[in-house]
Amino acid sequence: MITIQKANEEHIDGIAKVCIDAYWATYSELLSSEYINRMIREFYTYDRILKEITITNRQWNGWIVAVDDGMVVGAGGGGMISENHGELFVLYLDPNRRKEGLGSMLLDAVTKELKEYGAKEQWVSVTKHNDKGIPFYEAKGFFCVHEQLEYGVVEGEDYMALRYHRMI
């Protein structure tokens, strides 16, 4: 049985594994391995995830995990980016567990928290040409507002992100 819950220290390795595996599965044909490795080193280390589990606030509400038989099979998190605007910062699933409703459950849990903080609108950035994420978010009522450079690009990289928005 799947449970959706706030993450704690016992989930750190599972969060890292799900995020890293999903990152590679999603972006290996869209982004360079140098970019992917840079993002993994920045966001999915034990120490970073530990900090993000123990320190939560309006800007980062902490990790929410989907757990099946003690194993993390999905992870997500969000926070407030202004008084009435929330953001889904991260949502990844075990690549072998797609199409089971886990993404919807995690998105719903993050959205519920954002609403509790006063969010009336929700944003998410999706890498351009991400054929896994774009249909999911569009099915959930997000629409593309504009394009911008992807987070963390360096000189010589021109990866683009699509900024999606919905009312909640």
C-alpha cells in the first residue's frame, strides 16, 4: 500500500535514489551528462536532503514522499515564492513506477500544503521537450506562460525551461 507522508531521515537515501534515477531517465536525451551531474551534485546529496528535511518554512515546505512497503518510490516538494504564489520545486518518481498515480498523489499533497500557506496560484518549471512532465502538468490544469533559461546553465549551454502556471 502506498503512503504519502512528510519525509524524515530514514527516507534520505530513497529520496536521493528516486531523484537521481528519474533525473537520468527523464533528461539523458535532453541535457548533457555534465549538466545532469552538476544538478545531482547540487540538489540530491545526503547532506542537502537532510537539511531540507529538518529545516522547513514557507519558502521550502520540506520533502513529501510516496512510500511502498518501506521504500521511497516518489518524492516532491514545494514552497511559497510570494504571498499568494506557490511553486512545485521538485517531483520525481521511480522510473519503473510511472503511470500508477504516484505523481498525482504527490502533487496533491504539495498543493494542499501550499494552499495552507495561502497560495492561490501554483507554478512549476519544466524542461523544454520533457515528454514525461509536460503532458502530466497540462493534464493537471497547468498552462505554459513563457520560456526561460533552465536553472544552473553555464556558458555554452542553452537549455530552456517552460514556466507553467495554474490557479489552485
